[in-house]
Amino acid sequence: MAKRRIVIAGNWKMNFTPSEAEAFINEIKPMVKGKRKCDIVFCAPYVTIAAAQKAAKGTRIKIGAENVHYEEKGAFTGEVSAKMLTEIGVEYVIIGHSERRQYFGETDHTVNLRVKAALAAGMKVILCLGEVKEQRLSGITKEVVSMQTKLDLEGVSAEEMSRVIIAYEPVWAIGTGLTATPEQADETCGQIREALAEIYGKQIANATTIQYGGSMNEKNAAELLAKPNVDGGLIGGASLVAAKFNAIVDAAQI
Ligand code: 13P
């Protein structure tokens, strides 16, 4: 089986002003130094990116964005293009987070357009998908995540898949303190990998990093990360506290 890159990423959501981000990065920098078994990314609000990048300069910490628009430019008030992000050195971008889907009307179609635009601009995408509570309870999680995988990646080439990370985020586990069990996370990440294999073949499916996200914290990270199909984490709340995030990075040094 291909050895997959473990990626521990923070999703700061609508938290941290530029000065707060700078203080956070300065605090976590020495903590994660030399911990090379995983890549470390923090996805920041647009206005906070530059300050975080400046503080992270010279380290392995990467600063990403939380969304990107699919058009190159034009009359799209409030949106930011991939070219704007790459020009300031942003490599990673989260696309399709459930909060974007729930509160801002994003669909698999707009998510797919954003994924393709980001990849065309040379970016690395963290594509979020996952089922809502009712879907899990009615036993259709596999169908839901397989469908999302197919729709969100429609038109993405096999070659581009080397720049795609998938974050499996069960919506019922986000910000709720409820975490998928390690078995549930492993099973569903495996189902996403099966869907990838159907589209791209086993080799690419086995090489794709699939993170788990949803109330991952310093207490449950080791168990989740020990599962064979879980290749890292996308962390919300615990990415705002240096000691907690550092403990998750430690759990990934296996
Ligand atoms: P929490 O870790 O706060 O549950 O958030 C997870 C998430 O949405 C990461 O993108």
C-alpha cells in the first residue's frame, strides 16, 4: 500500500484577528519544531493570512485559506479568487466545509467548481464532505459520502488528485463534542477510499490522504489517527489552543 502523507490541519473558521494569529503561531512554532511525521497547516480567515504567514516564515507550518471562488475575477462581491491567494503564497485551501454548505448555500456543484478552479491555479485542496445525523441514523452514510466524492471531484484528473486531500467530517460531530468512534471514522474514510478507487483506480485511492474532522482533540486524536484509513485530522476548536493542537501533532508522530 502506498505510504500516505499524514496532514494535521487547523480550521480556524471565523476566529483569530491578525494579531491573535501572530501570537498563536509564535506560541506553537517551538512546540511543533522537528515533528516531521506530519504536515502542519492552519487555514485562516483571509485578512489573517498574511500575519500568520509572516509569523510562520522559516518553519514547516503552512497557512491556507478557508474557501476560494471559482471565477478568476469579476463582479462577485465578497469573494476571493485562487489567483489572489496564490499571489500571496497560499498553497492550501479548504473547500466544501459543511458550514459553507449549511449556512452559505454551497452545493456539490459549486464545491466542484471551486475545487477545479483551485487545482487549475496549482493549489492544494482540502475537500470536506460528510453525512448529517439523519443520514447516519438511516444507514445511508456510505451512499452519501460516495456520491459527494463523485460529484465534488467531477472533472478532476488523476494527476490533479496528488493535490487533493479529503476531510471526512460527519456534520453531527462538528463543534458538538460528539466524535465519530475510531471504527466509524475508519469505516467511512474507507468508503470514501473505495469511491476514489472506482473513479481513479486503487493506486490513486491508496495514495490519497483522507483526514477525519469533527471534535478531534488532544484526548481522542491518538485513537483516531491509529486507524489505517485515517490519515490526519482537520481540527476546529482544538486548533485554537496551542497545547491542544500540539498534542494532536504528537499523536501523529507514529
Ligand atoms: P471541531 O473540531 O470544532 O468540531 O470542528 C471540526 C471542523 O469543522 C474542522 O473543519
